[in-house]
Amino acid sequence: MNEWISAIGFGIGLLAFVLGVTSIIMSFMTSEKGMSEKVEYSFFGVAGIVICMVMGYALS
């Protein structure tokens, strides 16, 4: 059962990493019409990377 929990934790960490990196890339690709979009995408990107690091720590 321990391997199932580790596999689910790895999946959550991987999903958070992909969504975080994608959000950071999208923050650079947004148009110049609003700064709030860039801040929002950057926040979600950093939050995703932090969740990925927390899941990595939990798995170690």
C-alpha cells in the first residue's frame, strides 16, 4: 500500500510541476494590455513549483 501512496504523491508533484512551468511560460507570453494577468500567471506558476517541492520532500 505504501507504493500506491508514493505513486499518487509523485503524480501530484509531477502535475504541479507541469502546471507551474506552463503558468510561468504563459506569464511571459501574455499581451501587453494588462499587468494583472502576468502577476496572476506568475503566482500560479510559483505556487505550482512550491507544491512540487513540498511533494518531493514528502516522498523523500
